[in-house]
Amino acid sequence: MRIIEEIKQQIAQALRAALETAKAKGLLQCQRVPEFIIEIPREKSHGDFAANLALVLAKEAKMPPRKVGEILLAQLDIAGGDVDRVEIAGPGFLNFYLRPDWLYRIPKIIFSLGDRYGSVSIGNGLKVQVEFVSANPTGLLHMGNARGGAIGDSLANLLAFAGYDVSREFYVNDAGNQIQLFGKSLDARYREALGETVAFPADGYHGADIADSARLYIAAYGDALLAEEAEVRERTLAEFALKDKISRIEKTLKDYGIVYDVWFSEASLYTDGKIKETVDWLLKAGHAYEREGAVWLKAPADSEEKDEVLVRSNGLPTYFAADIAYHRDKFQRGFDRVINIWGADHHGHVARMKRAVSLFGYDPDRLTVILMQLVHLMRGDEAVRMSKRAGTYLTLEELMAEVGYDAARYFFVMRNPDSQMEFDLELAKSKTAENPVFYVQYAHARICSILRQAKALGYGLPADPAALDYTVLREETELALLAKLADLPEEVANAALALEPHRLTVYVQELAAAFHLFYTHCRVNTEDAALRAPRLALSQAVAQAIRNVLALGRPCAGRNVSNQCV
RNA sequence: GCGCCUGUAGCUCAGUGGAUAGAGUGACGGAUUCCGAUUCCGGAGGCCGCAGGUUCAAAUCCUGCCAGGCGCGCCA
């Protein structure tokens, strides 16, 4: 139920009719109705809705926009709808002022939809896959993964709420060079732990977790591997540690509120023959060729790009070849749209990937890559120094232990992925007004408290909130709060279309602010029952809306804020 | 050198071509006999990096420049 959308349609239709009438009377000249927008003005004095039709029409009509506006206004028939009056303002905007009746329908809609309030159906059940985190399984999750996890999962939740059929996927890089190096590093730690002195591989993984894995293996199976060939030791240790690491990653992400639909193994692309099949197809289609014992993907003839290696001269496919096979498989699985969340350091890969997708006949616009910039970790004014090479970096597990997962997710989602962001650990764990998470949660807690109070005072809660008379809510702060509530479905639709979950954090803070303002001006638990009941219900509706938005960030998966007050 | 991202209040950041550019925070000044003051209100604080262009209208679109970040492997 998108009441704002309905009203916009109502206004747009009246405007189109006015334009037709004006044309018929010879007052205005234009070929067809131009694109125009109806928006909610920032400035309250500019009405509830504003249309720019006169401005976009001015040129073709060969008249000043203000004059066009006057003509349209004279022909506008608004009788019978929600519009109370229309004014022309500024350069020629038509400002629509509505009777507040439409706002009084909002609480009823919220109560009838409950936790579905705000959901829209713009997705039409389109199948969308969101692939995110896909961290290298040889290590622990870092801040980049934390940001990607928060953004990816919130985006997936948002798209589902907007009517898409969403699948969450983790691509497990359990094959290729880094797994061999992983095995060598493990082997070194294994032998070290058993008393040998070994030279650590030059580019090996230095993290303490590697030694942990080696010790874990020893605890389970002892030193029998020492008798085996190096290759066997490395492979066995890598397999063992990988299994352990992946289940730890899965658990960490689950604690972070993320549950995947699919864990897709890169190694399976080798064993299923999908990489070979893909490379063969490209060779056969003439998009790839062999040179110096390697297989190369041709760059487009009209570009400056270089050809890329798909299969090395040693016969092993590159990551790029595996990724092409993987993306081909995604589309073969029937996804209408594929969204990847990648770190900005992979941006050079985006154009190549989209081109590869198009070689298989898929529209490259069906693949969207959201790149996220770096996270700078701060502790107050001090930067937290981290070195991935030395294995000293803050892990997602440590982050959650320090600031809690709800604050962590909210902070990451709050920022546009395009921007480098600062993450201040001190701020995130502070339970003060400085912290936006607590500002929103406080609004919800305050509502719960008001509802408890109503029961304690013997008032009780409205038995049938949908049947109440809301027309007694006439205070400015009450109307503003209702209008803010009405906005949620629009915010969801716009955020989903733009793939920008961070917009909802802006919205929910505004909603919380509108509630706090209402609270300071209007006493809810007043003795006047005719006023008290709709105010209690309004508060309940706000709590519902807050929960619905926060649920998109899933900060409340286990211990949630819902149902604490009905 | 080429490519991608960013540049908005002291700081952290919103801002889907629209009217007087916003929020939080910091500093300053106020508000509570009463539902959680973790709240609310107020003024102060801006060449929207710079310069052109497109448009009735530009923080937003285009071009160039400056600054910061990240890429440009038979790594992933």
C-alpha cells in the first residue's frame, strides 16, 4: 500500500488533464506531455506536494514558466480528491496542499500490514542474486568483509522487502594458487610445532591462526604426516584447515546476522569441468586463442585493453577464467539480475567481467558490481594501525566482541559504499547521544516505556487500533510524524531501485527524531481518552515502523527488540 | 602514464537536476513539579576543491585542472 504514490498519481492525472484542456482551448502548445516530477518539498511552506510541470513545459510552450503555471492552475480540477488547494510559487512550481485526512489512513494501514508495512512489490518477483563477503577462506574476516557483509545482507533484505526473489551467496575461493600457498604455510607451522626448524615460505600466510590450525591438526591426528611427501602433507593440511576455517567464517557471519542460501565452491568449477567447458566455448567462438602455451582472452578490437590469460602455460586456469565460469553459471541458474559486492581494489576487474558476461550473450547490465572503498579504523582520534601481511589486523569477531554486532552493522550500512569511511570504535560502543544507533533504539525503548506506563495507569492499550478516530491528531508534531510514517514505502522503493540501503538509516533517524519531537510536545498518557487512544496507537505504529526498518539491517536477529511491546 | 572512487559546516557524513544546501557531533545559550533529559529548543558555523560549459534551474550532468585513496601480474 503506497499511499504517497497513489496521491502522486492522483495529482499527475489532474495535471495531465489540465494540460489537455489548456491545449484544447488553444492556451498552450506542446506535442506531448513532457517528463515531470511530483515531489515532497523540503520546505513545509511549499505545500505537501509540488509539481514542476510548468517549468519543464516552458520552453516548448514558448512562455515564461510562471505564466504556464498560471494557465495550468486555471484549468486544474481537483475536486473530490485529497487536495485542498493549489498555489503557484517561485519560478512556477505548483504547490499542492492536502487535507490531513490522508494522513489519518496511515495508522490503519500500518496495523493491517504489521511487519510488512513498508514493503513494496516493485521487484515483481524478479530473481536476484547478491554475492557478498566471499572472503579468502585462508584467513579470518577483516573490516572490509565486515563492511561488505553489512551492506550485502542489508541490500538483500531490502530487495526482498521490495518484492524481489533474493538469493544470498558466498563464493568460496577454495582453489588456485593461494590454497597451495596456504598448504605450504600450514606445513611449515606443522613441522615447526613438531620441533623442526623450517624456512617459512616467502609469501606465506603469517597470521597466528595458521599455527593454530596446524596445532589443531596435530591434536587430532598427531605427527603421522611427517612421513609423507611434502605435497601430500600440504594438501592434507590445507583440506583440514580449510574445512575448519570455512565453518568458522560461517559461524562468525551467522553471529553477525548473515545466513547464506548458497555457499558456492570455486573448486567445484574445476571438478565439474565448468572452467574447461567455458574456456573451450570461448576458444571455439573465437573470443580466445592460444599463444606461448597459454590461452588468452581477446581484448575488444576497439579498446586499449590488453589480452588476458585464461589458462597459464603450466595448464592451470587463472582466477579470471574461474570467475568467468562462475558468472556464466550464475546466469545459467536463472538469475535475472546478479549483484556482487567487491572491495574497491578489484575495480579493474569489473569491466572485464561485464564484457565476459556479454560474450555469452547476457546483457552486461544484468550484472551490477558495487565497489566499496576502504575502512579506516579509529579509536577516538587515533588511527588503529593494521598490517595484513604481519597478520595483525582487527577481525570481525573482535569487532563484534568490542562494539556489538548491531552497532557494527548499522555503522557500516550508514555510509555510502563509494566513500572511504571512518569507523570509530569508541563512538560505536558508546551508549550516548553521539551514537545514532542508540538514538533510534532509544526512541523505540521510549515507546515501550510509554505503553507500559499506559497499562500501569490502568488505561490499557487500544483494543482495536485500526478502528480509532485519528482525526483528533491535529498538532503539528503529530501530523509531521504521520507524514514521516507514510513515507516508509517510498523510501524502501527508492532505496531498492538505487541499491542503496544506507538511505533507510537516514530515514529511521528522521523517524526517531519526529517521534522525540512529538513526545516533547504531546503527552501520550493524557486523561483525555479520545486523545490518548490514538496517541498510544500512533506510538505503536512508530515502534512497528522502526522495527521494520531495523529488521532490514537485521541487528535484532537473535535478541531482538520486537515484541517487547505490543 | 592510463583507469575507478572521493573532495559539502571545526570533525564524521546525508543530499534520486529544483525553491533559503541539511543531519549528527563539537563549542556556546536555553527547556523538565508530569509518559526514560540516552530527549527537546535556539543562535553561531558554508567561494558544496578550482575553472569553464549544458539547462528556465547545477552540490547534482559534461569537459579540463588540483588534492587524497585504490588499481593497472601467466596474484586473487
